[in-house]
Amino acid sequence: MAKQTVILLLLPFLLAATIRTDGPGDPWKAPPQADQLKDPLAGDPKAMRRGEKVFTALCWTCHGMRGQGDGPNASELRVAPSDLGAPVVQAQTNGALYWKITHGRGEMAAYEQVLASEERWAVVHYLRILAHP
Ligand code: HEC
């Protein structure tokens, strides 16, 4: 087979490989199994206050005090921090949000080593009060 033919045959695969990556700016989807995670704080009235402490210590600098993506560090980032009260975020399950906070992506850090598991669930409860239309 001629070299040119080989390159032509490979081209679609090479292109697909560059386009397919889940990079900054692409919609960020948690894996479906994250939806099945059991929230240990479900129905716990204290979870929200606990989460508020985490949020106002660690998250607001990028996401803003009301979670709208307008924190003081937001303009330094290449990817805009999500508006956490927006319907696209609020429509996700607690498990999916917990998974994202745990694993992070790009400039959004992974909080697995930073926050105890319950702290990560608690902050998800706090995110629910940031919801807006
Ligand atoms: C250094 C800035 C920064 C800090 C601090 C930060 N985030 Fe983020 N966060 C981001 C950015 C940027 C994104 C968007 C990431 C992407 O789409 O690649 C994001 C995305 C998210 C998402 C996903 C929302 C969606 O679109 O589905 C959640 C949930 C989230 N952050 C929660 C938190 C919580 C909770 C904290 C504190 C524990 C926190 N973040 C701290 C920058 C930050």
C-alpha cells in the first residue's frame, strides 16, 4: 500500500482522537455510576450549615459567595468557574456533584485529599441553597 493511502486511511482516526478529548470548556459529565452513590447526609438538617463552612472557606474565591462564578480569582482562570446555582448544575444528582468535587477537572481542584468525604457531601447540600432560575 502506498504511504499516502495509509495516511489517508488513518486521517479520520487521528482527527477523531484530537476532537474526542474531554477538555476545558467541554461539558463536564460525571460517570453514570456517580448518580447511584448513597448520600450519607440525606435528610440531615445540619448538613447545610456544615457545607456552608466549607464553601465560605474554600470555594467562594473562584465561584463567588453566592456561587455564581464571580469570585475574586475567577478572572485569573482559563476556564470560567461554573455558576453553581444554574439549572444545568442544580439538575445533577448529589452523587454527580459529589463526584466532581472529589475528582476535580483542570483548574477545579480534586478535593479528595483536602476534605473528608462527609465534608464533600455537606458542601453539596449547601450548593442546593444557591439555586436560582
Ligand atoms: C481555583 C478555582 C476554584 C475553586 C477554589 C473551586 N472551584 Fe469549582 N470549579 C472551578 C472551575 C474552573 C470549574 C469548571 C471546570 C471545568 O468545567 O472544567 C469548576 C466546576 C465546579 C463544579 C462542576 C459544576 C458543573 O458545571 O457541573 C462544582 C460542583 C464545583 N466546581 C464545586 C466546587 C466546590 C464545592 C468548591 C470548594 C470545595 C470549588 N468548586 C472550588 C474552579 C474552582
